[in-house]
Amino acid sequence: MYMNSYFYKEIRQSNIERRIGVVNGAFFGVFAAMIAFLAHMAALRLNDTVFAAFYPDLIAKDCFAPLYIYIKVFAFLSVVYVLISYEHIVLGEIKSNRWYLLAKMGYSTKMMVSVKLLVQMILLLYAFIIGFVGTVGMATLLGYSFANVYLPALFLAGVVEIAFLCALTTALSVLYRFRSAFFTRWCITLTEAALIPLSDLTGYREALSSKSFIVKNGPFAPFSPSVSVYFVILLALIAVLYAASLFNAKTIAMYYDEPLENTDFTLPAGRVLARLDHRNGMFYLFRRKSKSLAAAVHMLIVVLVASIALFTIVLNLFYYRYRNNTVVKVGDTVYFLSDREIVSGHLDDPHIYKNDFLVFKAESDAEQIDDGKIVLIQNGDKLEAVPYAADLKDAEILGKLDSVSRWTGALVLMVCNTEGIILFLVLPLLTLLFFGSIKKLLEKKPVPIE
């Protein structure tokens, strides 16, 4: 396996251990493209919501919209893939120190780290390109308008996200080799999550999500330091993480790990195992896998997925009742989705736009309501939100306005359609249905010691 080239050895090994060869890599990319198109089709329903005000280019029937959503979906799925398949990619081999003998045979540890990083990038880039081309193809078949100018921008944005993820996972595995995989997984999750507010604060997300900005200023305008320093920060972090990996690579093969390291073993009562750290001459107890912690994590995943599915069901029930002009009331609170723009005559009431989510407090006594205050009334067989006037009858008033949430209204419309139900209900339920099979497939069997 090592005779021809260490690079080809890694390519062959990746297809065996990671189970993500040509077919699986293509499926990964196509699956991400399908999820992106489902999200795009659901977003098209948000034409008259606050989403359209903030992201007008993402609700247009243009190739830009599904492509932008695709790079975000692929970045998310890539992080999920790394977290689930941690032991099957770069990280597990580094942590278990399988390179000890290779280094003694003359292989450069820096070269091995670099090749591992390169192979990991190639595998994800292959899947990314398949999905990117597939997204463009689906948009073209649907007759979406198309412009070459934003393709390089979106493609480069996706590639840099992949490069950062690969550099991050490799560096964390080298730097925290004696830490648990659980610790490293949390580091990856928190670091990737921190990029979201960073892109907002630096203006990168706003520039990259604007098709008109890219068309006007060129494909590489969002990456200019004068527009946003996010891209420069990301490149600097990639360079630092790669340099840290190379710098610490030489320590990988200096010490030999016992074969029982990082395994789930059983010992007689009162017996413990420890390893000797030759760097400081101290003994350290082996880290045991916490079954209770693993069970808690699995339960957290189940609860999270079930909550998403339940939330989707509740929103769809609300929307069904709203569409049938039925009062949605919980206690003394009434919920309503505005069907038009309303200008209030009351200083405490905000300007209400179409599809805003309105919360009313039940109030049937007209004397307790100020003139101009937005109230919910029953007008025949139809519910309406209108400014209060003296000619309204007490029996018609169902409640007075308490609060307004524009983004909740957009979320209701996105979830309560065929595409939204597939995204937020069918896929989570399928995940729960096959959770046991997926868990067994990904878990390693413990090796007992007699």
C-alpha cells in the first residue's frame, strides 16, 4: 500500500474507511443540492415577508438564489459529516498514532499531515463540485435566468469554507491528540458556529448574498478587504492552522501509544491502566469512554429532531386554522397572521406589514381600548386586524394587539407548504426512524480484554 505513493495510499484508504468513494461522494453532493433546492422553493413563498426585504435576491427565480443556499447547506452537511465520521477520517488516525512505524521507516510526518489534509479536501471538493454543477443544471432546466459573473464568487466562497473545515479538523487532531474525540467535536462545532456572527459583523454575508452587488462590482468584490475583512481573516486562520499542524507533526511519531489507547475495555475490579508520558516522566490514567455521556448525546439528538418535527406540526395546525378563518387561541392570547399592510393610529403600535405574525390579548370591552389601537375582529365569517374605531361592536372584538413578530410570520409561511413539510417534518422523522441503524453503522464495537 505504501510502495507507490503515500498520496495514492491515502486515496485508496479513504474509499475503504470513509466509505465515500466516487458514487458516495456524488450522492453527497446531489443530496446537498436537493436540500438546497427544497429550501429555495420554500423561500419563494416568502415574497411578501420580511425575508424579501433583507434577502431580495434569494427569492428570485434566478440561478444565484439556489446556488447561494447550496454553499450554505453543503457547509453545514460537511460539518455534520466530519462530526459523525470523526474516527474514519484524518482525526482518528492522528489520535491513535498509526504513523509511528511509518515515521521510523523514513516517511516525513509533515508530508503525511499535508497529504491527509489534501485528501480530505479533495474528497469534499469532489462532492461540492458535483452538487454545484447539479444545482446549476436544475436551475437551468427550470428556466431560471443565469449570469456567469457570480459563479466564481459563490464557488470560491464554498471552497474556502471547505478548506477552513479541513484545516481546523487536522489542526485540532494534532494539537489535542491526547484529548477525547468528544472534546475535539465540540471545538469543531463551536468554531464553525462562531463564523456565522463573524460573517454578519464584518458585512461578508450581506455582500455575498447580494447578486446586484456582485454583478455591479465584479465576482471578487465580496472578498475585498475594503468590503469585508472576513475573507482575509479566514485565509489567515487557514494558514495558522496549517502551520500549527506542521509544527506539531514532528511530535506525532516521537512516542509510541499502547494499543489499548482510546478503546473501550473492561478490567477486573480495582485495577486501572495508565500510560507513561516520556516528555515529563509522569503517568496518566487512560481515558475511559463515558457510556452515560454518549447516551445523553444520543438522547439530545433524538429530542432535538423530535422538537423540530413537533414544531412543524404545530405551525401547520395554526396555519390550517388561520386559512379557514378559525380563531387560534391559547388561554387569553390570540394568534393571527396579517393579510395586508396596516397603518395604526396608535403610538404604541408598530407599522404592520403583510404576513406579520400578530399576538393579541383577549379583550371584549371596547371601553378599555384606545382609538386607533389595532384589534382583531370577527367580520362575518372572516377574521380581520383593523385599527379600533368607535363604531365597532363589542361582540366583534376578539382582542387588542400585544406584540408583532415579522420573522415568525416568515417562518410560518416557509414551513407550512409542501417543501417546508419535507424539510422540517419528513426528513427529521426519517432520521428518527433510522436513527438506530445509523448509530449501529457508525459505532465501533468494543474490544474486550480477557
